[in-house]
Amino acid sequence: MRLILLLLLGGLWSCYGSEGRQNIDLSDAVAERPVDGIGHYVYALSLPERVEAGRPMDIQMEWRTAGSVDPNARYVMDIRFSGPATKDYTVASSANTVGELHLNNWLSHRFVVPADFPEGTYTVGVRLRDEKNNLATVPVGYRQERAMEDGFWRLADFAVVSVMD
């Protein structure tokens, strides 16, 4: 399983390059027994180590699902940048295949870091919500120490800088 992850990260590296990017394996952060027997989670991701305020940031995430799920579920994915300032992004219908059992999903998204974000270290958090159930938060299969406020789960950190070298 780890070999597959390394091959996927290697393929991602070849597409996006590795200079200034973090390729993160979150497999050790997954709960042994997900809530309600279901766990959606980002298994691996790639994002920049640092980004200029006001510039776009590409994040690639490999989503996996454990347990039996509704194949017709529809999700909204929220991403939070939290640090000296906070910004939430909502990506409607972005994770609609996340619930397909045993499917490894690489999702790639571009988020613009606000131009007025002060320099500092920021945490990327993720939350799933159910489109068919009044946008209720969907259980995510991480260990509790990764929990953030408002149902978000910590994925990784990055730095916001005023000017890149």
C-alpha cells in the first residue's frame, strides 16, 4: 500500500515538480475505527511550502473512503486557511466521488491566497458537508488530534510571504 502511495506521489512530482512543494503522506493520521464505520479522508496531498499573498496556490489531494457509504451522496468540500488571518473556500460538488468505496480520487484545486493576508504560517484544513442533508458535516476519518474548529481537519501547513525570492 505504501508503495502505491509513493508511486502516486512520484507521478504527482513529475507533473508538478518538487521544488518548493510538500508531498505529504497522511496515512498515519487516519483513525483506526472511523466514526459511524465510515471514514472519508485525504490520504496524501501536495501543496507549496510557501506562497505570495494575492497569488494562486494549487493543492492536490488523494481522497479515500473506508466503510460502506451511500453511492448517491453529494458533498460540498470546504477548505480553510487558518493562521494570522483566516479564509474559508467552498467548492460545491467537488468531492462527489469521494464516497465511492475503495476509489482513490486525486482532486486538484486552485485557491487564491487573499492579497491582504499577513505573512506567517497557515494551516490548511478540510471539511465535507452533505448537500442532501442541509449541509450537515460529514464524518472524516482522522484521529482526534487533527481536529480544528467548526468541523475542519488539519492537513498541512504552509507559509504566506510578501514577495517570493
